[in-house]
Amino acid sequence: MFRISRFFAHNSRRVIAIGAIFLSILGAIGLAAASQSSTPIWVATHQLAPGALIAAGDITQVEATLGSSASNYYRGSRTLIGKVVSRAVSPLEFIPLNALTEVGAASDYRELPLGIAKSDLPVDLASGERVDLYQIPRDPGKLPTKVATDIRIKKVDNKSRDLGGSVSVLFLLHEKEITAIMDSLIASRIVVVRNAL
């Protein structure tokens, strides 16, 4: 016992230094473990279009190790059902905090019904898909131009497809895009082009 106390008396600085090193190693291991811990984050199960209401099938949770950047995304503890998409979110993308808003803030979006010729849209076009709209001038001397990009299909009336003529399609788009589309109908026809990705 005397020898042990004598050893510590003569080597107290060394013992303290070794203890400090040991504690710092434990602290570093603890910080590394904390930084590598995963967090439940909401991700989109498919393409989310601006103006769409979030439903249960639109989102899912995944465990992700994002470190400090996790604060930029919706964590799994947040309730997202019923919120409105304010910017497009890609499939399997972590949902950023700036991509959703409350229902009242989506008032700039409108539903626009248009009759589209059967030959001017994909045969299997369905609600929820994203499309671009092109105008094809009736004047053969003018070139086609894109009038709207990344527009969400709200509904396709497949019954009207069977009747011949045009297919009734309900588009969800920002009010700023409506005027350009309506103007293009005066001397052109609208062609619906599906976004393949």
C-alpha cells in the first residue's frame, strides 16, 4: 500500500496526464458516435408537384445520418399530412423545410380544365404526372414553343377519350402561367409532353 501511494506521489503528473489523455479519447469516441447517429427523415415516395396536398402515400420515413444538415429537412417527428407542396420534390429526395407550406399559402395555384386532342397527349396519361405544355401554331411558318413547364395533372377524364374528339384534362398550375396558355389557344393547339424523369 505504501509503495502504491509512493508511486503516485512521485508520478502524479504522469498519472494526471495519462488520465487526461484517456478522458479525451473517451470524449472523442462519444462525439464520433453522436455525429454518426441516424435520424428519421421524411422523404418523398414519388415526384411531389407544387400545389399538391401531402397524403400518407406521398411520404415515408428513412433513417439517415446527416449530422448538422439534418436541421434543413423535415424530421420524422413532424406531421406533414395536409401540408401543400410549394416546390417540386423528386422521388426519394429528403423533404426540405422550404418545400412545404400551409394550405392557406397555396392560393396562387389554379385548376385549369382543357380539352386536348387525343393525338396531342400520351395515351396512358394519368393524374399526378408531370408534363410540359407546347403550343403548335396553326401557321406553318411558325415554330412550336414551350408555354408551361413541370405542370401537374390533377385529373384525366378517360371517359371523354372514348367519345372521340378531345380528352378533358384538369391541370394544376400557378396563376401566372394561365394567361400564356390561354393566349396560345387563340392561334395554336396545345400538346402535352410527359416528363420522363
